[in-house]
Amino acid sequence: MKRLLQILSPGVVVAALAILPASASASSHMDAPLITLDDPANTTDVYAFLSIRNGEKYLTTALAVYPFEEPGIGPNTYRFDDDVKYEIHVATGNDVAKGEATISYAFQFDTKFKNENTTLQSFLGVVQEVDDANQNLVQTYRVTRVDRKKGRDYYLGTGTVPPNNQGVVTPKYNVDDDGENPARPGVTRTRDLDDYTRRAIFELRDEHRVFAGQRDDGFYADIQGVFDLLNFNGPNKPFDSQGGFNVHTIVLEIPLRELGGERQVVGVYATTSRRKVTVLSDSRDRASRNQGPFVQVARQGNPLFNEGLVALRDKDFYNRSRPTVDHEVFRKYAEKPELAVLLNAVLGTDAITTGRIDIAGIFIPDVIKVDLSTRVARRAGNPDDEGFHRLSIFGGDVLKSQVQPGFFGNGTVPGGWPNGRRFGDDVLDIVVIALLSDLRDPENPVIGGGATTDIDKVTANDITYNRVFPYAATPLNGRNHPHH
């Protein structure tokens, strides 16, 4: 074990992970048995970070669903499900420690076809603009803000989903507006976004802003190696298991004044709920179906928790439950992480395997904690913001809090996960380094067990992110895209 001495060394700064608000690792996208049978409701990743627009700070949140979308399939295609309610939840004040949503944002979709007398489900020709005559499949959605304390719903507005990136029929997603070329890399100005994405950003009431549509899968890691005896070596390594795939992503920008201001830490998580539907006849008319209540089928907060720490017996229950039960039901999995035992057995490390109150401080309750009092988060892009590091605090990427003591009492907190989560955070490496460290005493943090800053050798996404809203990268071209 090595005692750490300086604040920006990869080991010392990890102490800040343990002192985020009390109670503060990769996403395989296959985190529980039952949800793998329901792709449109299967949450892949949740993001939450501070951003700024016109001099005002916002909490930017994102929920990605539908894992492993192979670009360019047909005639049927990936889309949001009309019978699924997608929700992003925000906890404020005392609700953060309890894991209780204070405000929720609900998204419900409606799908229509311009022409059903054709096998060409999605496209009737080259799409020049969102919802033009050649975009046969069109989804619209409604956004509702739910005040859990007052028991009131507020209609915020609607939006339209842009087409998926098929290739020749969706040329503007791709380099030089050419469907034969790869998808456009990330940009630093809104005006440089592809035309479909730019026109699918919608202004809602009270200065909320939203986007919903297909994007590149922004998570990168060697998940194959994780579940292959933590084997990150071999002729085909490094291996980005999500490389080459798309997901469907909702991105919502929330003004801080709607959350009670910036002098606080909030918690963010997301859920999907499927409507119980009873078919009353064999008619194709939706009116012949009995629309029942919504039942929660998945939830997600911090990356890795359910798939990497929760035992099989409780994985499906996790998806049906809320973070309010985490202290009672799931805290044991954070305090005694089996993943630390496996790391020791396979890699020969000496990670502490019991009494991990530091790991519980990150994951319990399982909401992503975001300190709203800091400057805005640095972002990954093309190029990255100055000072951005994929390892967050491990790479010296830190922020100063105005509302919590932070590291050594001087307000230092991580620049990325687990203080929020940005597109580009290398969450697999971050959590493994945390597990291999002893963070229980923030005044004397120790890192050991052979921790490195490159666990799986995958250090970047397969396409660069945008540094402007909606931040998630352009969906990969079905005609021209890599894998792994």
C-alpha cells in the first residue's frame, strides 16, 4: 500500500470520491435478467452535469435506452416505445440522502406513419429535413414536469424525433452530407451540428430544452474482458464492447432556478415504466386495446451498480424498486463488494472487501450526485475542453464546491463522475481504481492493490462527442461504421 502525498496525484485525489454528500461502474447494458427482454425500456446509461447557456447555469441530464442498435437495419427499425414512460428524476435538499425524487420529467412518445401501404417502413426517399415527406416513420413526444411535493403536473411542450442514420437516405448526419461517409465527428458550435440534430432541439416552457433521438452509444469499455475473468489481454485487445453501436437518447436541460438554485447538491436517476395493455380484439386499431397503468420495469443511477455489485437474486428487484429502499436492501452490496473479491482473485490485487463505507458513499442511494455550486463541468469533444480528463479526479480534473467541505476541507470535488457524469467519463477505470483504494479516511487516503489509470486499455469513444447540446455523439452511419 502506498500513502499518497499530493493533491493531484492519481491516488490522493480519489479521497474526494468518498466525501461527496453522504450516503454520494461501467454499464454493460445487460444489467438484469428480465430487462434484457425489453430493449426499448432497457436503460443503458444516465448522465448529469452542469452546463451554461447565455450566462445561465443548467443541469443537463440524459437517459439512453435500447442497447446495441446495429446501425442501418431494416425494414423495421429501432425507436422509442409508445407504451413506455421514460422519466428522469431529480432529488433536491433532504430528498437526496433519502433517494426520493423531488421533481420528475416524463417523456411519452407517439408513433405515426405517413404511408402504411409500403414495406419501406422508415424512409420513402432521401430525407432532407426532419419530418419531411420522405421520413415515413415519425415519432413525436410530450414532456411533463411532475412536482412530487405538490402533486402537480406541468406541461412543458413537445418535440419531434429525427430519423435514424441509415446512410444514403440520411446524408446530412454524415461527413460532407454524403451518405457513403462516416458520421460527423463532434463539434464545438451549435451551428456546426448536422441539420437533423440541430432541427430536433426544442425549446420548452420555463427555458427547458430537449432533444430525443438516435445517438452513438457514448459508453466505452471492454465489457467482454470484464466478464471473461477480467481478461484485458489478447490479440483483439483493446476491445470496446459498445463500439459501432447506437442507442436512443433523451437529453434535457433544466434551469437551476427550477431546482431551487445552485447552492446545493442534487441527485439524478432515471426509470422506465411499461404500460399494462390488454388486447380486447384482434383489430389493428389502438382503440381496441385497454390502456392500463404504467409499471416500472427499469431504473438506473450510477454506472455499474446493478450489473457489477448487486447479486443476481436482487437484480430484477432493483429495477422494480426506487432508490428509497437502497439503504435497507442494497447497501450491503456496496459495503462488501464482490467485484473487489474478484479483482483480488484474478488480478492478484489487495482491495479491501468489507466495511467499504466509502463505496457505499458513492452508490447509496443510487442517484448521481451533482454539486451545482461549482463552475460548469469540462466537456469531452473535438477537441476536449482544457483540463478535461476521462478519469475525472484521478486525472487531476477537479472543481471547487461552495457548499461542501470536499477534499481535505478545501472544497475540492471531482470534475466528473461520481460528481455528476459527463459524456466521456471513463467510468470503468474510475470505479476499479476506487475499489482498489482505501478511501474510508478522507484525511489519509491510500491507494493500493496495483491500481493503474488504464484498467481495460479502452481510453476513448469510437466517435468524438459534441461540446454543445445535445452533447451525445452523432449516430453512426448504417452504411459506414466500425465495430470494436
